[in-house]
Amino acid sequence: MKPLHLLLAMSALVVACASASGTSPLPFPNLPQSEVEAVTRTGTHRFKVWIAADDRSRTQGLMRVRELLPDQGMLFLFERPQPLAFWMKDTWLSLDLVFIGPDGAILNVAANARPLSLEPIESDGPAVAVLEVLAGTARKIDLRPGDRIALPTLRTTSVPPARMTSKPGGRVPD
């Protein structure tokens, strides 16, 4: 019996180590996800994002996250346009912060934000959203002020809003 217990224990250890060393999903199982499109001179670039639309999720943000894929990010949404300031407290990754105005146009890009910094990173005017992606992404896709971010659920962008029907996945135009 002992060899069987040892084999089971070793198997469990191997499975635990394999899942810990592989790419695992980010710890945001309760946040909605969406896809945003950034339209730049180099084309349309898509990012899979977690939506932080309430105080709790906006406060948490990407703090303590150690890995982010190149096409992943977090989109912080706000109810009304306002001057915004972010910091990198407890954020271990260097990020590009993209501040988005009420019309969906990029106000400014704070590139390569320093991890763990308490220095405020501010919008250049009233913003309704902030997209956080890996540092260097904005430069790589040539993302600049005036470019646009399109997100269907963001009523203030150029994409017309859609209302959900009672059928999951279905949309009816307004």
C-alpha cells in the first residue's frame, strides 16, 4: 500500500507544480471581460481586457499581477468624464496607461509606468476610461493621442450602444 500512496502523492505534486509553472489565468474570475480595439496608423489592434467599472475593482486593478500576455489588459471605466490620476502601488509590472476621453479618443499615453511607484500618473483632461497594457505596447503599435479606442459597451465612444435582449448573447440595436 505504501508505494501506491507515494505514487499518488508524487502525482499530486507533479500536477501542482505543472499548473504553477505554466501560464495561468489572471485572478479576476468575477470581472467581466471584453475586447477593445485601438485604431492607430499601423492598423487595428485588439486587446482582451478585464473591465474594472466599480470602486472595488478599480482600486485592485492589476496590483500583484506578475504576468500579462501582450494582448491582455485592464480597462477602467468611469461614470462621467473627470480628471484621473493613477499610481503603481503594489503593481509589479511596468505598464502603459492609455487615458481615453468621452469621445473615445486617446487623451494621453503614460508609457512605461514605473512599478511600485506612488507617483501620480495623470490624464491630460477629463477621461472616461483608462486602458492598462504591458509597457512598450503603445510604442509597438504607434498609439498616440488622438487615436481611438472602440469598445461596444462604452457608450461614449464612436461605437453605438447596444442593449441586451433577454436572450443571452443576443443584441438589439437601439
